[in-house]
Amino acid sequence: DVVSVMNRLVRMPDIGLLNQTHSSFTAIPGKITELESDRYVRALKTLQEPLGSVLDDRLSQILDKDPEIRKAEETANYNLMWMTQNVLCLREIDMKRPVTAVAQLEEEGLLAIGLAGDTIEIQVYEMETDNVRHTLKNGHEKNITTIISVNKDVAISGGCDGHVALWDLQRGELLKRARCHAGFIFSALYLGDGIFATGAHDETVKVWYLNNAKTAFRQRGTCFGHVGGVWSIVALQEGEKIASCAQDGKIKVWDPEKCEASKTIKAHAEECNCLAAYKEQELISVGDDGYINIWNWDSGEKTKSITVLAGECIYSCVLMEDGFSLVCATEGISLKVVDVEKGVVTRELFGHQGIVRMATRLTPHGTLLTAGYDQKIRLWNAFKNSLIDGVRKGRSEGKEDKEIPEKKE
């Protein structure tokens, strides 16, 4: 805990995060009293002065900068490669209820969180203040499984009741609710220009139009061809194509205007659970067999198969900002970070106390958001410099590193 808090304070050039971490920082003395090793106590004592110096210098540098430049630099600092960095959980949000869906909304700092329990609802959550702006109710009779953002005013949700609900985010009101599928809706995707798609247990992908006012929607067409529920949908070529995967282990590439399949790929021997757009004309798939497969979705050819998680069911995956760090949620309580170029696991992220079923990347900072059966939402990020590098920087101008004596047995 001590090291985690210090890492956050030293590395983040962000006033908000410095303030947010203040309460944790003041709790460090309590943690120190629990230490039994004189070596660790001496080590922490040497950090006191340089850490204070680093924070003072960093704060004055931040305040002296133009706000626009500061914002740009903060964004750039978040957009770091995951493979070569230390990955830390910056924050944990305890929802105290089962979390069934999470989406980032268009307005900065807002999340839409689907919750189960006595009532089925969506909370519009302000991350900066920890406040719930709106509670959206009466859209679904069963658990909410997917939420997508259309713009700052409108969001769409799908649920186990087969209904799609359209929400006014400014007033916190239900605009329209309709039964759109005969089975559970597992995934939804906004394609832009008022068009969105849904995939469901009834073996179909359906495409929908929003009206100009974004207050109602109607069906554009239905994509038939999967055998078994459709788990995941992703956009290809900026929405000109969409890909879906299903319980039949297949990937289908669709023309969303004609609702016709241009390619069918037998991707996995068992269920194919999640897709992620990769490089140009390439697609990543994961499934119950634990394989991570990369496909040329135009030709249907497999370009790579990664087996480091073989035998583990991979429920979902998300490709991080660096373009090759794939975060996988498996049947365990940890998250596996896989370098898809090298085909190796480079990180294992612990913290959830239950199976993690959702992983998504927030923009513009590239933060990883995860949610699981433990009713917790966790926010993760990668940092470039180690704690010791930050501390050494604060020891400039004649300050020397002192060797910490080893404890004698």
C-alpha cells in the first residue's frame, strides 16, 4: 500500500490525482507502524525528504504551465505502452451490487454502470466527485448486459429481457423501450450517423436507425447465419463493416447496410467469446479454448495463434493503446496481459476478488476499466518511470544516495 501510494504521487503530473491521493498518503504513518523490519523503516525514512521535494517541484511546474498545454501533457502521459511499464490499480469503486455492464459516456468523466439486485438500473456515475448524477430505471425487467454511448445526450442499453432502451442522459429519463430480440441481448455497437447494431441469443445481429432527434429507433435489417447466441460485435473500417462472434465458434463479417455476410471464419473449436479490431484488415478472437487467434478478416486466413492461455476460458479481451498489449479476462480472478506480437504473458493483474467478466479501455487516457463478480470496478494504468527513478530525481543538487545497511541476522 505504501509503495503504491508513493508511486501514484511521484509519477502522475495531474493536480486532480494528487488531491485524490492525499487521503491515502496521510494514512501511510499507520501502515509504517505495522512494519517489523528495520531495513524497511530505514528505507522509508530515506524517502521522506526526496519525495517531498519531488512533489513540491512537480506542483510548481504544473501550476506554471498553460492549462491547454497541461491537459495535452496529461493525456500524453496516460497514453503509455503497457508492456514495458509498471501497471497499477489507480482506483477501486465499490458498487455494493452486482455490476452487469459498464460504458464510458461521451461527456468526460462519466460512466454508465448497469446494476443488478432488488432493482435493475443504470447509474450515471461521476468519477471525479464519486456522485451518481442520474439513476435510470424502468428500461429493463432483467439484467442489463450492454450499454453504448451515442452522444452527450443519449445512451442505449440492452438486456436479458431482449429489450433495447433509449435514454436521455441530461434529464435522466427513458425515451423509448422496445422488445428487439427473442433472447438475451449480449452486445451492442454504435456505428455513427445514428446507426447501431445489437447481437443476441436468438442467433441474430440486428441493425437499427435512430431518428434525427435521437428519441426513437426503427429496424434497418437482420443478419442471419450464426448458430447459437452472438457474444460480441466490433466495427471494421470505421463502421463500413462489422464482425460478430458466437457460440458456434464462428466469426462473421457483415455489410451493415445490406445485412449480408461477406466472410465466415471458423475461429475456435468451442465458443468464440470476444473480438478486438487489430491492425488493418486483422481481427483478434478469444474463446472458451483459451486460444488467442489473429485473422485477416478479408481473406479469412489465420495469421497467428497464441496458445499461452490454452485451456483457460477467456471471457473478454481489450487491446490497449500501444497496439499489442491484449488484456484478457479469464476464468480466474486475475487479468492476463498478453503481448500479441511476441505471444507471451507479460503481466498478471491481481485485485479483484471474483471472476472478471468485463474489460474495456477508456479514452483519451488509455486507462483500463475492469468489473467482476466482486461488485467492484477497478481502474488501471501503466507508468513509465519506476519509483526509485522518481526519488533519485528529487535527490539532485548535491543530495547523495545513501546505502541502506542490510539487517544482520
